[in-house]
Amino acid sequence: MQEILKEEQKKERVILIAVDSDDSGKNFGISMEASLKELEDLLETAGAEPVGRMVQNRERATSSTYFGKGKVEELKAMIAELSADAIAADDELSPAQMRNLEDELGVKICDRTMVILDIFAKHARTKEGKIQVELAQLRYASQRLTGKGIAMSRLGGGIGTRGPGEKKIEQDRRLIRDRISHLKDELDDIVKNREVLRKQRERNMVPVIAIVGYTNAGKSTLLNKLTDSDILAADMLFATLDATTRNLKLPSGQEILLTDTVGFINKLPHHLVDAFRSTLEEANYADVILHVVDSANKDSATQMAVVYDTLNRLKCIGKPVITAFNKVDKVPASEEPPILKDLRADYTVKISAKFGEGLEELTALIEKVLSESKVLIEKTIPYSEGAYLNQVRKFGQIVEEDYRAEGTYIKAYVPRRLV
Ligand SMILES: Nc1nc2c(ncn2[C@@H]2O[C@H](COP(=O)(O)OP(=O)(O)OP(=O)(O)O)[C@@H](O)[C@H]2O)c(=O)[nH]1
Ligand SMILES: [Mg+2]
């Protein structure tokens, strides 16, 4: 809270810049307007104040200063006029672009990636989350370690500050390398630990449903509503950075595990994808993907495309998908209802996580998908393996059962994992 108050006192005034290359293929067709609006939301979440925008139409950004010469002059005037403290580019800037712009403009230069990294740093709560953020920041910074060390100065912490000479850069590089390898070791331990837990879960054969979706879609709200929990759900981007798992008993009595995950966003920095791989990959261990969509957002279709692209990047493919079109309460009755379609999903359902609408239908769908993913087995289980038989009874549907000399003969539909 104190942190927030401090930020309220002096917010950095930021001008957003972007190059509109009219390349409709990139960005999943997300409009420049939507992308800039999102960058504004990101900046606000990071505690800054967006005060203006400048867009240049050109084939592509210049490699030296991102904008062309004339436009940089215009930007300089705008900075003075709006007393801006910083510039935020909607694309990832190269080290050279960053350095040159800083030289030209004399204000802090950042890009979308840095803003997202900042938010992640602010919202990281667990040890794992903090390590992952620091790893991503260090990797990003180490690429930008050039004469001026602009990026490094943002990290505080004493490694590398402004204006180091060549020798200093070498030292910084080594410090960063050491720190990265230390963090990786720590992260490995945590990940190993989680694998043990995951194995235990698998042994218990409780199906796992991973909730995925664009940031702010309502994933945590849904988990809270379904499982009566109170994990943080808030109207901000990347409220959730850690995977949280809760038990849920379906109407049929079957137990499942629901996992809430970190949200996706367009142009998710690859440093973050790499660093957060273990968290993001939670979805890979799930039996079913529950895709939550903010259907009140007019960019929901493109956001869905980003989600599927990210799942592909994480090699999370071939699992049954249920898409929940959330926030249906938010669509004004006067407006034409949005077309809610997801051809990639096996099932879709309209819900309001906040007001609890459509949740029965949703849990029924989860049951349906789980029962569909069961397979028929026919075997004789030795009497010494009573525990296994109990699992079959608990999680499967017995079609035929017969007590024989060698053991219990069964014919049953069981979850794939029991085979
Ligand atoms: N009107 C309405 N608002 C909703 C609904 N579901 C979620 N919200 C709101 O949407 C905002 C984001 O919800 P979260 O549950 O934090 O979203 P998330 O997907 O977990 O977001 P991140 O963790 O930040 O990626 C909150 O302000 C919620 O109250 C809904 O069904 N209707
Ligand atoms: Mg969340």
C-alpha cells in the first residue's frame, strides 16, 4: 500500500510512440489503437501516467532512432510541451535505438518489454516468481550492456550504473552471468520440487484443468467463484503471476484440480516466456484447457488468437479445450451482442464469473469432456493390487465386474492415466 501511495505522489509522465507500418499480417490484426490502449493500461498498471501519443506512418522503424529524423524533432517539442519524463515505444527497441533516442531526447526511454517486466517485478509474490522476473530482467539487460548502461541503471542493486567504460562493461557482464547461473540453480530446485508434487498428483489421478486466457479476462475471478477461494483478482494487467491450484468437486462427485495461470498478452516478451516457462507450462500438464475470454472486450477475437499462438509456442497442443466467454453481463443490452465463436474449442459456454452465471453449464461441460476422454479397459486385476482396483472404482465407470481365481476381472471406462 505504501508503495502505491508513494507512486501516487510522483507519477512518471510518459509519451507513447509507435510506428504504424500498415502491416496487417503482424500482430494478429490487433489495431494500432488497441495496441496503444493496451500499452497505456500497462503503463498505468506499472504506476506511470500516459500523457500523449505519437505515431509515425512508415514502412518500418529506422534502425538508428526508431522514428525518422523529422519526427524525432517533433517528439522533442512534444516532450517539452507536455513536460514528459519518459518515452515508451510499443515495440521492443534495439540497444542502439534506445541509446540514440536517449541522446537525442534526454529523457528516459523504455519499451513495451521493459514496462511488462516492471509490472511482473511489482506483482511477483512467491520466491519462484521473483527469481523468474529477475532472470528475465537480467537477460534483457545483458543484451543492452553497451557504453552507457542505460538499461542497467534501472535495476538499482548496484550492478552496473551509468557511463561505465569498456572495462566496467566486462565486469558487469561477468556479474550478470554469475547472477544468472545462480538464479537458474535456485529455480531448478523449485521446479524439481514442483515436479515431485506433480507426480504425487498424477499418482492420485485427479484430473487437472488449467485456466488460461488473455490477461484481465477473469481467470482468477472464475477460480475464486468455482472453488470459493480468494486469490487476488483485480482490474489490472498481470494480477496473477503464480500458478495457484484448488480442488473442485464436480456435481457428479468427481474431484478435479483447477489451476489458475499467468495471463497472456500480445507481444509477450520472449525473455519472460523463457524465464516463466515453468509457470506458463502448467497448462502442459493439464488434462483439459479452460480458455477464459473477455467477451465484452471488442478485441476478444484477436486476443483469442494471441492465446492460441502462445499455447503453441509453449507446445501445449492436442488437449481438449473448453472456451468460456466471460463477462456476458457487461455487454450492454442495447448493443448488438458480439459474435461468440471459437472454432478451435471443443465446447463453448457463456458465463459471468463475477455474477455466477452459466457456471453449472460450465461444470457440466467439464464433466462431459472428462468422461469423453476416458478409455475402455478390460483386464483382470490381481487381488494383491486392491489399491488399483479402488482407483478404477473411484474414477472410472465399471461396465462389468467378475471375481475370478486370478483376481478381479473388470471392463470399465477409466481416465486415460489409469491405463
Ligand atoms: N463485469 C464483469 N467483470 C468481471 C467478470 N469476471 C471478471 N471480471 C473483472 O475483470 C477484472 C479482471 O479479473 P481477474 O479475475 O483478475 O482476471 P485475470 O484473468 O485473472 O487477470 P490476470 O491475472 O491479471 O491476467 C476484475 O476487475 C474482475 O472483477 C465478469 O464476469 N463480469
Ligand atoms: Mg489472475
